[in-house]
Amino acid sequence: MKGLRYNHLAQIAVFGTALIMSGCSLTGGGADASDEKSALKILYYDERSFYDQYGTLYSALHPNVELTVVSNQNYTNEPVKDPDAELQKFIDKENPDVLILGNDQLTKFAKDGKLLELDALIAEKDYHQETLIPGLIDYMKQLGDGKVYGLSPSFYSQAIFYNKDLFAKYGIPLPQDKMSWEQLLQLAKRFPTDGAKDKRVYGLNLGYNTDAYQLGSTIGASQNLAMFNAASGQVTVNTPSWKKVFQTAVDALKSGSLYVEDPNGNSGSSTYEDYMLRDPFLAGRLAMKFESTYMLEQIKEAQSRLKDKVVQNWDLVTVPVDPQNPDGSTNMNFGQIFAINAKSANADAAKEFIRYITGEEFARVTSKVNSGGFSVRTTYLKDDANHNMQAFYMLKPVQSNLYKDYDKLPPNFYMTFTNLIQQEMKSAADGKKSVDAALDKAQAEGQLAMTQELAKAKNQPDAGASPSAGGDASADGDASAAGTAATNASK
């Protein structure tokens, strides 16, 4: 389906233009002027995407560095019990210098002494640590037990877009940074709820959070809640905190203030302009929208094509926060973390590569190429209209407990439990039962499913197609662990 997001070829074309326009830098400044040749082997998703994002530009600036890419998708074609162990075998075999890792992988590999520290690199004066987004270094230190073992050139985040004209029209105070979920939802309820669905004004759109389970999960994640404890084998959804969260979600959905997209609303032939106007925020009928950075390009394109037919006077505030941790957000993450193999024979060249792709010059050259993420350098996080772009990076990234130790759950449990609680929360939203009754059933049947799946995994430790360590957990759990889990979930 045609959409407003950049397609892959367009990104490559723009990137190529950015490379040409930066030609003045190719013979000075960041260019590798030495005659000494070196080689770098990079572990990445695939060769083409690496060169699209990094390799083409880096090779032009550093012609004496020979790049080789090995794909981290090729180390196994079969389901495995311990994917990290298989990845380590692949790394030992290929011996890449630079690795791309996820959060958990970075923590494990650093703990096992498999990575080089990068603290000295970021401490160098010309690295300009002061222009990095707040929280990046602290987050990486958290993953590395106090030391920096990885760095990311970009981050992904969300914010609340709001229509200033609608707030003025209805005499409603503008949203603020660091609101709680309750404050945001109450603000949305102040807008009128009458009129035809395709003509009326709505207070808030929450993207994919279109049902009670999804919305409740998102609110709970921001408050550091967890639905299960994989280590103790306990389901922890029937707590006062989760009851409050899901009651908030159900009340919001029943209020009529939330815009939920009709899945059949985009059928039929129409112009691209008509397609854009189906978005109530672009059409000026939505007060607030919870969305990622790509919404910036949607607005820009709509204004270019449709002029004054679309929203004009808009701005941004941060996503809702946990009042107990008002400076953190679980809606911010780093999609690509680069680290250096401790066994690398080209450590200096590897450090220079990471220094460049996370540095000011790379951010400058690629600042016009929006692939859904932003550079970690705040110098280039601004727009011509002086919108509150800090809303995307003001909050420090926080790891959510919602899916913690997901890979350690027994096979089939997560899908079974998710289907169960989705149905129960739908019944609550439809008025067929109370939130308390829905969570009572989700807790009881979810715990039964956990116990049964743990027993199966224990009896068949090699069974299951998903990477699971569930067979190592006890079906009974221990009382203190279960108590801890319940306490964490109902903080």
C-alpha cells in the first residue's frame, strides 16, 4: 500500500546526494590522508544495507581502509536453544572487528570479556561528548556495568504532536512536557465527542494502541511494570498497579475521545492527497497524536502538496512519563549499537570507524536523510520553524520490564498468555465484565499455562522452535522470588 514513509530507494538517492554535496570534505578534515592501508571486517545485517547507511560514505572518506561485511543473519538457518552462543561461535569463526549488537547481547558479551572498552574514545576532547543526546552515555554504561562498550549513531523515539489551533479554538490549555498518562488522557477528554466519525474532532490518537490490552501495556511499560517473572515462573498481572493501568485504558477507550483508525477505511480508489487527509491530524481534526519521528516528514509532505488544507500551527511535547521517574522514557531506543571485538587485530581502525559514524561530521552529512531515526548529535536535531524537537530526546532512555527475559520463557507461553489477556481486556472494554474480573481470570489461567509449559520444557529440554531457556526454571518457583516479582509489578 502506498504510504507516506520514505521508501528504501528514495533514501539511497538522498544519501547519494548528501555524499556528493559533502564532496568538499572528501579531501580534507575527516578524510584518511595517510598512505597506510588497513582492513576492517564488519558484522552487520547484510552488505547492501551496511553500504547504504555507512559503508559508501566511509569508503569515500577513507579509501585506504578495506571494508568487508559478514552478515549476522547467516550464522544459523535452524531454530536454536541459545542464539547468543551460536552467534559467539560465528564471531569466533569469522573474527569481525566491529560488531552490531542488541542491548542484551552487549551486556552479555561485555561481561564475558568479549568487547573492548570505549571510555577512552568518548573522553577525547575532539569527540565532543557534550553534543550527544542526554542519557546516551549513561544508558551504554548501564548496559556495560559501568563502562562503555558500545555506541550508536542514531536513536528512535516518539513524541506527542499537537494542533495549537484546536486547543485555542476550544479554550483548552496546551499540553506540557513530562505529563503523566492520566494528565494526557484527561486533556484529550476535554475535546468534544459529537459529530460524524469522519468529520468530528478527536482529542488523541495513540497509534497502534487501539485496544485496552495494547494501551494498558504501553502505560504499564512506562511505569516499569511486568506481567510475568520468567526466573520464578510467576505471572504477575493481577496487582493493584496493573488494575489501575487497565482501568485507565478502558475508561479512555469508552470516553470517545480517542481516534481509532477504521481498518477498512482505506479501501477504494482515491488520490494520494485524499489518502493523506484520512489522517485526522493532517486534516486538522485531531488535537494530539502519539507518533514517531517520521510524522515530521508526513506533515512536511502534506503541507507541500495540500497547502492550507492541512494542519499548520503545531508543536511537540514529550511522551507521557511515570511520575516516579519523570526524566525517563521507555519509548526511546537505540536500534544499532556498534562494539569492537576484543580479539580484533585492527582495533585502532575499528575505533576510528565508530568514532566517525557516531561523530559530528557523519551527523552533518546525513542530517537530511530521515530513515525514521535521528542522529545522536543534538547539533542537527532542529527544524526551521523552531518546533520543540527536544521532545524527542529530552527524556533519558529506560529499559522496559514488560518484555524482560522474554527469551527465557517456556515455548508457547507468551503467545498463549497474550491471546488470553487480550480477550479478557476486550471483554472489559466491551462492558461484559469488570477490569478486576478480567485480570483475575488472566492471572489464574495465565499461571496455569506457565506451569504447564514449564513442565513440558523441563521434560523435553530440546523441544520447541523458539530460543528458550525455560527448561532451567522451576515450575514451582520459590516464595521469595514470587514475592519479589509481585512487589516489582505493583510498585
